[in-house]
Amino acid sequence: MSIKSFREALNEGMRDAMLEDPSVILLGEDIAGGLGAAGQQDAWGGVLGATHGLMTEFGRDRVFDTPISESAFIGAAAGAAATGLRPVAQLMFVDFFGVCGDQIINQMAKFRYMFGGKATTPVVVRTLYGAGTGAASQHSQCLYPIFTHIPGLKVVIPSSPYEAKGLMLQAIRDDDPVIFFEHKAMFNDKGEVPDEPYVIPFGQARTVREGRDVTIVAIGRMVGFASKAADALAQAGIECTIIDPRTTSPLDEKAILASVEQTGRLVVVDEASPRCGMAADISSIVAEYAFSALKAPIKRVMPPHSPVPFAPNLEQAYIPSVADIEIAVQAVMRKH
Amino acid sequence: MHIDREQLLEAYRQMRTIREFEERLHKEFTTGQIPGFVHLYAGEETSAVAVCQQLNNEDHIASTHRGHGHCIAKGCDVMGMMKEIYGRAEGLCAGKGGSMHIADLDKGMLGANGIVGGGGPLACGAALSSKVRGTDGVAVAFFGDGAFNQGTILESMNFASVNQLPVLFVLEDNGYAESTASAWSMGGHDPVARAAGFGIKGKKVDGHDYFAVYRAAKEAVDAMRSGLGPRFIAIEFTRYYGHFEGDATTYRPPGEVRDERTYLDALKFFRARVTGGEMLTVVELDAIDDEVKTLIDAAVDEAKAAEIPNIDQLTTDVYANYSL
């Protein structure tokens, strides 16, 4: 066990998978960097450096840069997965799904069902998401609700370096298409990460902390925000349970419902746009199956229904804050 | 170029099977017993058959909306296909795919595709897989003149070129993308030049001539197996039916299909060529016609009588595993 960054944890997860299985390949724009250029090779290791060093270790045959052609290489990853490889393709920013959505939504997601169960498509699409880096409207969206909506896809959103490594190895070993979300503002986050390989099963939420008063379900980067809010609320005598679903498909509904049965109050914190988002989905599940346990109306903490703005003050106002979470928890505590 | 007797007999059997399969579906569709949509391949048989004759089970193809011919030529079971089109439990895809999604991965058939141009990247992936796994497998992307204007196909051509992947891009130009003429929609009007723009060698061939398609396909696949990278063939012919069954085809000039069938039919040409050249006899070919007719009759009868999927299959096979 040692302290590692989110970036290092992702790298270790992919490296472990490549060491254990020669059918694992990595492809994407600049995932090594410098292909065909006269200067340094392995220059980038992906736009935020998560795959740095892997081309040097495993060679260009297993780690290769692609042209900026998301339809071609994401689709090629799907085709390669259906014919014997375990490709990990990087869709640099999830916003770019707009140019290759067909290959994800209509092709890889549906092979198994359309082909009567005879196809296996073990592909991982890694992708960067989230606001907070001044990347503005076309490089900052969350979009995981869109993929969660699609039967046939699994959707993974790690909230810490520990989750990042264990979920990555599971994603690559998994026999279904997985969309793996990496928050770009978390790459330097540090945490305890075992040196040896380990997996975190999909569909098993993590209870980050337990408290009697309120259940907070938070996703991705919002788990850290919720933890800070819970620390502050504990000072005021309000004890929160925090549930990190870790995967939105499959979603651990049982863990969420069981917690709400105990606390009777729910706050959902989601960085994705509010309409048809995970907060709406989780709220509806709780309203449908645990209504009688609720002591107060459900509160959702979400950004406004707007694109992600550029100006730093606007962007900060857009992102759900620790203070927003505290206010929401206090609001549900006032209802009896 | 040498094509032996057995290959010729097999080519004829497959082309006749495709023709009979499609002509029969054209009739059966009017009975209302076939759900959804079918897009018929009659008139384009040379492409699927002459190209797939260059392939083996290690090789993969990605197909189109108009995929029945590709399936038959790649070795998919005709009975299973017919049952699939009728939405039966014993269909090739358990009744969950239908005409637009027939696939058989054991045969290297990566699926018909409901998305125009959807198969190009998949064929690149299959070729990439062969390369990484060290097999000498090649992949074929069949696509129509409509898909030739899709980004997926153009991106795939570039992707295959820069990675020198053994992908054969087969443009099946049947004159119409749905109802829009390829003579209008293909900028530049020169598909071989378009492929050359990606550094991919290509050839245009007359799709009414099985032998011309066979020669072009063989040269292309031989080159790919020698490690020379992707290749391109543009095949020109016409489809005998509409974009889908039920299409009134009023966009086509009167008599177009009748004239094609009379003067340019690929199966007629084939018969004249092989019997005139004394390679095969009329008796042999007629016998194949009879056998194929019997096969398709049986396929339709069996499909109509077959069980529909059990309702509990609605939610199976969404995932390989979904542990909760």
C-alpha cells in the first residue's frame, strides 16, 4: 500500500491488465504521443498522462496512437473486441461522443442482444469528464446518464485513486462494453492504493461513511465534495451516510434503498445536467420503493440546466459545491 | 486466373440461393407474416459470392442493411436465417436481431447493420484483431453507395491505410442510396480516385460479371494476405427491388429493372459463360436450381412453423454478466 495519484492508479490498473493478458491493447488519440513525429516518443501518455510509459513498456503493437477519427477507432475497438481482443480505447473527452455515438450506442452496446447472445464484446472506452478546469462547454460535460440509459453498456465512475485502479482492472476483465469515466479535475488527487492487482466488482456501492440522519448519494468527484460537507455537518451534530454507487450501470439500488430505510432522508449529488440525470433516476427509485420511509422530500444537488460556462466565477457557480450540499442536508433535516 | 469446376458450381449455387432467397422473401413479405423491414439483395449476388470465395473462417466481414447475400456467401445457415427473418426462437440470432442484424460470429460474419456505414470501423477492428493475434486473417467491409458518403467509411479507409490493416473495402454501388441516385450523391464521381486519396489501391468492376468481380477480389485479397495493406473495389450493378420491401420505386425510370433483368442479369451471364465455355453443363446448373428451390421452400415452411421466442427471452443476453 502506498499513496498514489488518481493518474498513477489508472496507469497501474491498465498495466496490470496488460501484464496478465496479451489480448489487452490500448488505442486512442495521443495515448502514447508523438507517433510519426521526429521528436520524443511516448511524449504525452494521453492528454492527462494516464497511459504514460505503457507504450515504452509494451510497444507500439499494443499501445498505439490513432488519427483523430473517433468513429473509426472506437468502432475498431468494438470490432476487435468481438473478434478476440480486449481493447481499451480512449475517447479523449466524453463530449466527443457526439462524433462516434453510433459505434458506442448502436454497435458495441447491442451486439450481444441483437446476435442472440452469441457475441462477447469486452471493450473499455475510457473518457474524461467534468467541469472545473476552465475547459468550457465542449470539454466539460458529464454525460454518464446518456450511457447509463443504454442497455448493454456498463458505466463506471471512480471517486478516488483506490476505486480507479480496482474498477479499471475489473472493467478490462469484464466481458461487456464498459464506459469508464475519469474526472479531469481529480487526476492529481492522492490516496491509498495497493501495489498488487485487485478488482472492485460492478454494481456494489461503497458506503463512504455511516450516519443516522441523512443518506447522501454522490457520484464521481461529488463523493469528495459530499465527504467535506459531511465533516462540516458533523460539527453541527448532523450525521450523514454517504453512498458512492461506483457504477451507474449496474446500479446498486439495494444499498441506496437500505440506507434510506434507515435514515429516512435522501440528498443526491450529481454533477451531470439535471434533466433525466442520475439524481432524477435515483430519486425516482427511492420515491417508488422507499416512499414510506421518507421523513422529508428528496433533495437533489445539481448544476443548472445550462452548458458549462467558461469564466471561472461562472464555472464555480455552475458546479455543485460543498456549501450547496450542506444547505440541502440542512433543508431535509428541517422537515419532519 | 483459374477457377476450378467445384468453385464454379459453388459460386452458382450460392448466387442462385441468394436470388431464390430474395425472390421468395419478396413474395412472402406481401403475406404480412414477416415483421419489420427487409432490404433485398437480388441483382447484386456477384459481389457477396465472388468476394467471400476468397475468404475462410478466420476472415471477417461486416455487412449492410442489405445483408442476406453476404450472410449466405459467408456460410450462414439458410434455415437459421429464414427463421431469424420470421422472428423465430431458432433463428440465427434467437429472433432478437431480424433481417437487419443477422450475424454469425463463428462464420466470421460480424452482422448485417442497421446503420448506414456502421460496419466500416468494425471491419477495421477485425483486421486489427487478426494483426495483433498474429493470424493471417483479413476483413471485408461491404457498404453501399450511400455509406460511401458517411464519415465512418471515410475514417475507416484512412485508419486502415495508416495502420496498413488488411481490410478490403467493397463499395456496392447499386445506383441508389435509398431513393437518391449515386450518380448525384457521390462527389467527384470517381470512387477509385477517392480510395486513392487515402493511399488505397482500388478497381472498378462490372458487377454483372461474376468473373470480373472474382478477379478483382482475388487480386485484392492476395495482396492483403501478402501484407500490402487495405484494398478497394467498386462494384456497379443494380438492385432488382426497392430500398425496402414496400418501396414503390417511383424514383426509378420505367423499365429500368426489366431491362437489367433481360440484358444484364448476372446469373444469366454466368450460365452462358460456363456452358458456352464447356466448364459446366446446363443439366448441372438446372439441378442446382431445383435443389435451391427445394431448400428455400423448406426454409420458408420451417420458419413459418417454428416456435416464436419465449417471452422470458426479452431480457436475456443484454449483458454477458450483470452481477447484482
